[in-house]
Amino acid sequence: MDARSIILRPVVTEASTAAMDDKRYTFDVALSATKIQIKKAVEEIFNVKVVKVNVMNLKGKKKRQGRYVGYTKRRRKAIVTLSSDSDEIKLFNDNSDNN
């Protein structure tokens, strides 16, 4: 698998943003991706050193549209911890430089 097809998108929530201070980043990853593949993909894309990878499988939530009931897509979430000497991952653009 290609590194860009393993790491789908960053998860930006209040809790995951607070964890970025401790160099822990959360990503949605491909359902078939393993911890080793996730580690190599993050190191390749962001040019950092990964120490630990935690993975969670999340079931789809039950949703209704009128009388019809269905489920949202299931997903796989990875929390990646970087080494203390590696650089931070820039998920947001700093627009303060332009002012």
C-alpha cells in the first residue's frame, strides 16, 4: 500500500488537539492497515520518528432518516506518538506570518 492511501486524514477534535502538545497525533487510517504500515507511512509522509502506534476500530453509529435506519461507515483510528527529539507535525497553516 502507498503511504498516502494508508493515512486518510487527521482527526481534529478538542481532545486530539490537546494531545498534540505531548506529540501525540490522531489519524483516520485504512481499515486494512497494520501498526507497522501506519508507522512507516507517518515517518515517510511527515519525516518524523514514531515511537508508538495505538489503533482503534470504531463501529458505525446508528442513524435514522425518517423510518429508515442505517449505520454510518466504520473506521479505524490511529494515535501516533512521536519521539521527543523529532519535529512537530504541522497540521494547520500559520497565517500569522502573512500579517
